[in-house]
Amino acid sequence: MTDLLPDLFVGILNHPGWIVAIAGILHLMIGTVAAAIAVQRGKSWKQWLVIGWIGGTPALIAALRLPKLAD
């Protein structure tokens, strides 16, 4: 009975649909974080949300490289 849970968990993660869904959710989350960082640096929310959702990790790297707003 104690081996049932790990076997079930591994079985779910090995299913290709779950892998794609988890990767897609992480991709959108990273893109949303990129948009939030870009907005803090004075960029357009809508534009960077689209860039982030399409680009994912590269968009996050680009947002982190944006110049910060002068006070």
C-alpha cells in the first residue's frame, strides 16, 4: 500500500499530456513575471504580456536587461 502513491505520481508525470500542460503553465508564468518586471521598468503591460507569453524565458532575460527607471 505504501508504494501505491509514488507509483501513481510517477505514472501521472510520465504521461505526455501532463508534461506538455505543466511546461505550458510554467512558460506562461515565466512570461507573466517578465511582463511584471518590464512594467516596473516603465514598459507597456499589454505589449510585454504578449511578448512574455510568446517568449517565455528569453522574454524574462530581456526584461531583466531593460534599463531601470530614473527616480
